[in-house]
Amino acid sequence: MRIDWDKVMTQCVVVFVVTLAAGALGILWTGVQSVDERIEDSANRLEATLEVMAPKLDELAEEVREIKTMMGESKDEVLPHRPTHEEIDERVQQKWAPARR
């Protein structure tokens, strides 16, 4: 009985390449999942920050309007319109929705 070393080596190389590819795909998948988790975490933190800061910014803007009005300037000229949370969400959806399709 003779061993065909060419076939044995070919099989070994094939098994090695398949194992290497499967390992690389596993590492890649883990990396993608961790990036997705970090992006989601950052988005949640930004959303929470916006919810906390938006009312404070509105209060400060109102105080600036009052001060400027006391100084004799028109309320309309004092500060430009600050978009609401809903308007910001709508703009984001309009901008990024076509890219996600």
C-alpha cells in the first residue's frame, strides 16, 4: 500500500486554508459587533445629553432674549430659531434615510 503524498499535502493545505478563513471571519465578526455596540452606546449617550441640555439651553436663550430686550434690541433679532428635538430628528431622517436603503 502506497501513500499518495501529493493528495495528503493537498488535503492538509485545504484544511489549513479553510480553518484560517473561518478564524479570520470569526475575528472580523467579533470586531464588527463590538463597533456596532460602541456606536449604539455613543448614540444613546448623545441622546441622553441632548435631553438634559436642551431645556437648559432654552432657559439660557430666554435669559439672553430678556437681557437683549432690556438693552433695547428686538426679540426677533436677538437669537436665531433653534430647531426643536423633533425638527432635528426629521432632518437626520431626511439626510440619512436614502443612504441606508
